[in-house]
Amino acid sequence: MPDQTKFVLPESEVPKAWYNIQADLPFELPPVLHPGTQQPVGPADLAPLFPMALIQQEVTKERWVEIPEPVRDVYRLWRPTPLYRAHRLEKALQTPAKIFYKYEGVSPAGSHKPNTAVAQAFYNQQEGVKRLATETGAGQWGSALAFAGQLLGIDVKVYMVRVSYDQKPYRRHMMETWGAKVVPSPSPDTSTGRKRLAEDPDCTGSLGLAISEAVEDAVTSPTPTKYSLGSVLNHVLLHQTVIGIESKRQFDMAGVYPDVVIGCIGGGSNFAGFAYPFLADKLTGKANGLRVLAIEPAAAPSLTRGVYAYDFGDTSMMTPLVRMYTLGHGFMPAPIHAGGLRYHGMASSICELYRNRLVEARAVQQLATFEAGLLFARAEGIIPAPEAAHAIRGAIDEAIRCREEGKAETIAFNLSGHGHFDMTSYDRYLAGKLDDYELPQAEIDRAVAELPKVAS
């Protein structure tokens, strides 16, 4: 009998609680600071943007946070998601390693993002919120929130980074199908957008700029509006841990445990969602030899080349200050096709784990990433999103290392979404029209020079 390929949990195994890594960290996270006073923010400072339940989740130290039954009920539309053994990829690479991947592309929106979108929409609904404003890079997050808003009766306005708005029109159509209003960022709908367009009418946008527009919308809209973020914040990473919780149960079914856990990384949500439940074992002494590897694009290498400092989460300096590895809030990334990873900063907890050498990071170029995505698609049949292809690149490199060293390690990665709306990117790659982009140090230096001065 051949080795099993797919490991599937029943609906009854949808997790009943999210895992909070703050309970097991051997250090305290740096406080988030008010942009005006530079004092630690309190609930009252965040209340204009978020419902109180999410603010409480942002700071809680409880190890487990119960998932409300209405959220679990929506999760059951696609969760638990399958864990696959990549037999054909292993054969193509001629590696002794065992490669597994958790596939989040089976959600209605096609990625991991609904795991937090549904939760955020639920908590906003419970507080009587009728409208949400948000940003999106490649469109996965905007799609997820549009889907969640439709299910829970909340209007959604999405500011979509201009380059992705142009590259991925079907993502926009998907959001509009679910009832969201979508505009390119920078847009004429906010003072932030109008200012940027006046300076550069051809601006391709950035996640930081789109965040600025969404935050401005939330605090100035005549219709009472809250802001919703798809990555970076503690409560967002918390909601995503359903991925890793399920994965651990599925590895029990497979009778193995990973030696290396890998995820692509932009702001940190899919990486944390997959890796944190495994990191819990490392932090509590149950898996001391576990390696955890974050793969980021060389065009936006916040962990591998960023500066560790307090910085704004957005371009217009409206958000609280977070201590993180940053390329500077003024950083305007190159228009690479992994739009969901084009962010200047990183989640605080991931930064502290990296700083304390509990997590490794590696930056990869665009061409090597698409090469990996194509190899995976031709071996396993699933066309990955360009963001997820970064994790595939990391897994392939680890499998090649195992081949060269003669080691039969177990490699696990999160395939965070499919690439069905990214075929233009694959077309450009196959036609030889994509290029690598090496971020000049001068661009980082220029952006970092504008970092806020925060008293130590």
C-alpha cells in the first residue's frame, strides 16, 4: 500500500480555541506606543478603530482564547483544511526528505485570510458595527473581509494597492461579487490618497499607504466605521493559529513530527498561524531541535535587512508605533507580483522571536520563487499564489540540502493560497518578462532616516 497522501480531519475537529504564543514567550513584547504622546497605548486609544473584544485579544496573556461558536460554524464551510504529503515533489527533487504542506487555498476566498476575517467581522457585528474599512495588497485579505462582511451583514470598503488593482482585476471582481466597494490606492477618496497622487500621479502604491487611507476612512467617515487589518497585529496572528493547531493533529495521524517548519512572510499572519503552535513545543522544551524558517521577498526584506526600531505601521504616520524590523514607513516597494508580501514592517512577536534566534529568516528573489511555484504546480497539481511560492522555495531549498547531506528530515510548509488569480504573473514568468529586483541599500537608508525619534 502506498504511503498516504492526504490527511483530513472531520468537522468535529475544527479547533475550539486559538493559541496565544504570548503565554509561552520567554520575554515581554515591547509596548505599542501612541503616535502623539509616545506613551503605551491603552484600550481608549484603540477604541476608535477596533471593537473591545479584539483590543482585549491584542494584550491577553491567556494561552487559549475560546473561538465563538458562530465563528466555528462559518469555519466549517472549509475547515479543517487538508495536510498533504508531497510525494511527487519529493520524487522530482530526488530527496530523502519527507515534504508536507498544509493547504489553505480551499477556503471560499482561496487563502488563509478568512480565518481572521470571519472572527473580526463577528466581533464587530457583536458591537453593532455596520461598516469596515481596510486595505489589501494582492487582494487575498480584501477578498476574505468582503466574504466575511457579506455573511455577517457588514459593508466593506477596500483600498487595494494600485499595482495589484491593475495586475489582478479578478480579485477586485471577487470582492465586488461579495458586495465590497473597491478603489485603487492611492485614491481620490482620502486626503492621504489625494496628497500622494498630487506628488506622483503614477504611484503604484504600497500596503503602508493603503493602511493610511483605510485608517483615515475609519476615523473620518460620516458613517460609523471601524478599521480591520489582515496581518501584523497580535489578534490577527492569534486567529490564524487554527492552521497550526490542525496541522499538529494531522502530523499525529501521519506518525511524524517536522524537523523544519516554513512559511512565507510579509506582515506575519500566515507564518505565525502555521508556525506558532509548533513553536509552542520549542518554547516549552518539547521540540528543542525544531527549526522555524520565514521566507520573505528580496524586494521587501524587512527581517533580513530592516532596522530594529519603533516605526509607524502606515505611510502617513497615523497608526501607533510598533517596535519591529522595518524598512521605514516611507518605503515604497518595487511592483513585484507577490503583492501580499510588499510591506515595510513585521509583526512584533515575530520580530522578537527572530531577534532572540528562535526563528530564522531568508530572502529570496522573484525568479527563483516563480521557478519553485512552477515546479510545485507541475509536480503536485496546485498552482500556488506568488506569496505562497516563497514558502515552496524555502521548502525546496531545504529538501535539496537534505539530498546533499543525505538526511531524511521532515519538512513542513504552509501553502497559504492558490494562484488562480495570478495567472498573468505566471504568464509573464513563462514569457521571460519578469526580473529580479535587488533593493538598493540607499533606498533603505533613505526610508530609515525618516524613522520617528523615540526616547529609549
